[in-house]
Amino acid sequence: MSCDGWVHGPFGVDAQKGMTRATRRTVLAVVHHPSAGARMADVVPLLESDPRVQVVFTVPPSIFATGGADFVRMMGGLTVPWPQATQVPFDLAVTANHGGLEELNAPVLMLQHGVGFNKYARRWLGHGAAVAHEGAGIERHRYVHNGRLVASVIVLPNEEHVYRLGEGCPEAVPAALVAGDPCYDRLLASRPARESYRRALGVSADERLVVVTSTWGPGSLWGSWVDLPERLTAELPSNYRVAVILHPMIWCWHGSRQVRAWYADCLRGGAVLLPPEEGWRAALVAADCVVGDHGSVAYYAAALGVPVVLGAFPADEVDPEGQVTRFAAITPRLSPTCPLGEQIRQAMATFDSKRYAFVRQQISSVPGDSARILRRAMYRLMKMVEPVTPPNINRDPMPRPIRHDYPAASSLACTSSACGARTSL
């Protein structure tokens, strides 16, 4: 890094100075936060193996930016500081969030980092009167800046989402591209590894795996029912195992060491905790039942045909017209006042995957084809001929769960005082 904080690398006017391998296009992956980084991990592999393409990363300012930067470091990506990224032309920018994109000098391909237009943005604290939320994820300011669309392509999972986008920002509809969900396609591709995933999570052939998943925020499962994993490990029969998936924002904001400390007793009781970087897809594929909330992970589980029960669902945080609200309407709720084991067994016994057919349709109208459609769109924006070989859909790697004797903190622990210091045990 130079003394003025900028970096030299295979981009901008200095691109040729230190280059060993010449490339023809440079792509900027924009990572606002860890969840956006996870979606970049689904999409970037479609480009980075091409010897004609160089991929670099940048992290725009946000309250979760430090977590985004840690995620990029974990991926091993070459990072361009945001102020520099806004001054350098790129052949393509790929992102899974909004904010600051109008400052970039590149055609922008914008994806979602969840399962659709569902959650409302959190209402700001202030002295003015509260007003009704705009539609979740379809607010016009996300897509238009000073009379121009920010993104050249807006990737959506199905035609219904195109219609919803038109309700909030009709000018954005011509940029919409129905391309399914690359994360869901990776889940489907990972199914053949189910038994291997179960062994990696410590689940034997005669045992059942219950996965507890929480999004972030006070209305989430973890925010409203903190001791649920401990209760499950205590109340479920001995042939049940418990794994916990927490939203990456939880790890980022509170810090890896703190999260692990809060779960120490649960882990000593036999549960395992999935690190925020990777492993949650493998846990879903391995699961016999999922306890979740209004986050995307429970929705993905239902799409896979895994029985789901909701431990929390804050209706005031979710768009009543969204797909997750419809999902919640037919999904059983877990009651803290009744025996948990019996409720879990009942949920597994009565689950009917046919009732959740709309979930699969909402996640993707082109299941298994997202990689092909996305890669074609990205090469079109780069004005470049696509590789002849079909794109790979990567299976999720073997999970590396955190157990009670896990020796070191997760790598995704924010380094700023706002997100908690990175500390090794």
C-alpha cells in the first residue's frame, strides 16, 4: 500500500507495471457486509477462473463494513480501498446490496443477498413521527440516482419479483433479469453429499439433526429466545443432535469471541455452532428439522423439503405482501410453554412438502440454471465472449463446526470497536 492509502495492482493506469499475467477485463466485486460477501462467493467463481479476467474486491462504507472487509480477507480477495475504487474504471461491478454504487465507473450487476423482497428496513430512531414503511427492498432510492438507473442489470429470482420491483420503481423493470437464485442452486447441488455432511457434523445414521437458525435483530429467534438451543439440547431425546446457524451480522456486531462465549454452555451440552463464513448450507442439507424465524435460511430449508417450525416471526418487520409472510402462515410455531421435543417430533411427522411448492417457485423459476444465466449476463456487460465450457455449480464444502473444545475464534470477527475486536483465544 502506498503512503496515501491507495494500493497498486492489476487495475487502473498502473495495471501493467507489476503484472505477470495479462488480462483483458477487470471486475469489481462490491461487498457491503458479510451477507453480501456470501452472495459474492456464489457468483465470483463464475468469472475468476477465466484467465482473461481479473477480479478485485472493495468494501463501501456501512455500519457492517468491517465485517465485509473481514469476509473479503477470509476469501483471499485482493482489496481496493473504496475511495480508490470510485476513481478507477472497471469493466463490470457485481454487488448484492445497494449504497454508493452510483459512484462507480462500471456497469453494475445487482443481485439480492436473501430470498426476496421481504424484510422492511429498520425504522430510523429520531424525533419525527413514524410513518408507514415503503415496500421491503423495492424502494426507488435503491435503484435510481439523479435521474439515472444505478444498475445495468437487476437480478431477480422470478417474474413475480419483477412485478414487485415495478410497484416500487417502474423505471427499473427494463433492467430486470430473471436468473433464479445461485445460492439455492448450490444447495441443490450439495444434496448428494448429505451423509458426508452429517458425519462431519457428528450425526450418526440413527440420529436426528435439528438445526436452529436465526437472522439478526431484536425480533429474530436469537434476539427473542436466547436459550432455545440450550433447551433443545436438554429436552430432546439422546438420539437428537443440535446445530446452530447465526446470521453473519450477529458475529460481526458482537464479535466472534463473545458469541462463542455466550454459547459455551450450549456447546458443552453437545450442540455445535456453524462459523459465519461457511457451512450453513451443508447443515441445511444434513438437517432433519429446522427451527427458524423470518430470515432466509428457514425459507431455503422449506424449499429443500426439510420440515420447518418457527420459533419467532415479528410480523411488523416483514412485508405482509411478501413470500415469507405466506410461508409463515402455513408453518407451525414453536411454543416456549410446551415440551419442545414433542413439538419437534410433531413438526417432522406432519410436514407436507407439497404445501411448500410455492416456496420453491418463489426462490427460483429456473432452478439449476442460475449460473448459466448470470454468467451470460456478466460477459455481455463486459462485452466479452463467454467460455465454451458450462459453468460449475460448486457444492458446499465439508462443514467445520465449532464445538466446545474449538481452539480459536472464527476468522470473521470484526476488527473495529463498533463490531468487537478480533482476538485469538
